Amino acid sequence: MPEIVRLSSADLLDRATELAAVLVDAVDDNAWIGFLAPLDLGTATSWWRELAPPSPRVSSWSGRPASTVASWASSSSTWRPSPTAGTAARSPS
């Protein structure tokens, strides 16, 4: 049975590549979770590593069978700018 665990800063650093692979897969499958396709593994891994410093405003959890990351969830009470902010297209007038 999958286990849901809260990820510590050390967990985020240790599992950043696994978490990034799940994120890339979700984005590739058109999940709208704040990232646009194509999302490369390096960018996704860096994003997870940036979450590693302890913060009372960010919590991350992972659902995993045994030792493999199968899913994740994060919540944040901090506003984060969109990577596509300011890139909205205008219709021709």
C-alpha cells in the first residue's frame, strides 16, 4: 500500500530528480500545475531543490510505494510569480 509522507529538506534534496520526473510527466500529459510544456528534467529538478530550505510557508508530501516516488503534493502560502507572467498574447486589432 502506498505511504504518504511529509518531505523534509533532506528528502527534497535526495529525491529531487525523482520528484522532477513525476513533474515532467504530469506537464507532458497536459496537467495544468503552473508549468508549461515542454519542461525539461533539469529545470524541474532545480525547482524542487529550491524548495529544500526549510520554510514554515511550504509543505511537500509524497505518495510512494516502498522506495519510489509515485506522486507528490505541495502547498504554499507564499505568492510565486508565474514563469510566463507578462507573456500574454494580444489579439490583432
